[in-house]
Amino acid sequence: QVQLVESGGGLVQPGGSLRLSCAASGTFRSINAMGWYRQTPGKQRELVASITSGGSTNYADSVKGRFTISRDNAKDTVYLQMNSLRPEDTAVYYCNVEPRIYGVTYHYWGQGTQVTVSS
């Protein structure tokens, strides 16, 4: 099994910054892609950013230039640095990781962390 622990959400004023972390633990050989998604009430979960095992990144247009995704493979942890936050960034943020277990790639979701951008 794989456990994901997210941290770093909270309330921040517009223009502020937050850093989200998601640490994976459990029985797996490696992790392929890792990513962050977000969801607001009544809307589908959307991709915010992703990063491959080799470090290639992908961002939603709405966060390009403001958010940075990174990973520490030694710690099996993915980060999302969020700068210049806007009220429309308010959402529950979920991490998603793809661990490989006995040659099979799985998908696991974190429990979600609330990010609220408001003055």
C-alpha cells in the first residue's frame, strides 16, 4: 500500500505565496509522474502541474509563471510552490502519484489540502 501525506495549505492574501508538500510512503520500487490537481465545488478536478521521474514539467496555462512544481526523489516528495496567488486559485489541492509496484503502475491521491486566497 501507498500512503500520501499532504501539507502546506491555508489562508493567504492575494499576491501571497504558499508551498504545498506531498510525501509518499509504502511499498513501491519507484514513482513515475507526480502531480497536483485542484477542485472547487461543482467543478471537475483539474490538473495544475505535473512532473515526470526525469524532471520534465507541465503546467496549466492559468498558473504558468506563478507556480513551480518540483520533486525530491530521495524523499519521495513532490512540492508545489505557489506565488502571486489570486482569489481564483482558491480550491482544494490534491497530489497524485504513480508508484510502480511489482512492475505495475498505480495511481494514488492525497487527502486534499484547502488553499484559500482572500483579503
